[in-house]
Amino acid sequence: MLARAAKDDRVTYFAARVERLPIQKNSVDLVTFAGSLFYADRDATGVEIRRVCSRNAEVIVYDFEILLDDVLQQCGIDPQAAGSTYDHTVNFSGDPGFREVVVKNERLSVEMSASQLTHILLSDSNRLDQFVNRYRSTDPSESLERDLRSGTDRVSVEADIYYSRYRV
């Protein structure tokens, strides 16, 4: 990602742990977390974000979750067995160091091809294992895509979108 980042004299890119940023105190105006806050120590991250942010800096946390339970059941897979512990809703709400501006959760319908849905379903190792067992194949992608297509190549699934914005 760093190698592909657009060059801009106003932007500095680097790789670091969010709990220990190589950034001067009060020097950041905007921080975003795109589906990543779950992996950080939220409390330590909050302390560090408040350290590096300027007065009234904005912090935006966003993520999405494609809701696959219905599709998994239609494919004969137990959604609980194929589940994940990832929490898409993690944000800074309730942290006294962040002033909540907006917290939204929306549901929308997403249309995709059977091939795209196959890739999503097989992108998680728990689900992949379930499909390997169901199709008795180490590469269940062709069989799964064929079953998902069922007369049409377009599939509609729902997704939850999570968005939070704060001032420091």
C-alpha cells in the first residue's frame, strides 16, 4: 500500500504501530480507521491518537460487513460454524477523550456476480474449511460458483455499513 500511495507533498506515509506513532504531539488533523480498529488495543490507541492530534482534529472509524448467513444456509453451511469473532462495530464511542459527532449504522443491498460472491465466501479460512468439506474438494470455487449462479450470474446480498466521526 505504501508503494502504491499517491504522492503528495502535504501527506507523509509510514508504517508503524498505532499505539506508538512516530509523529509529533498535536500535529495531526485527521485520523481514519478503515476496518482496522478491531485489531488495535483500543485504550492505548485512544491515548496515542489524542497525543498526536491537534485541537479539534477529526477521527473517522468505518467498516462494513457483508451479511452472509442466508447465503451460507442456502449452501448447506452452518453460519455459526463458519463464524468469525471480528467485530465491525468497534469505535471510540464511550471514550471520554473523543467527542462523538455522528455514529451511523446502515443496511444496504449489494449486487455482485456469483464469481465475486464466491471469492468473498472463500476469503475466510473458517468458511473455506466448511466449503472444502461440503464439496469434498480442496478447491471448491467452481462448484460453489455454479451453485450460486442458479440461473443468473447476479446475486444480491445485504451489507451493514458502520461509520463514526469524532473530534479530539
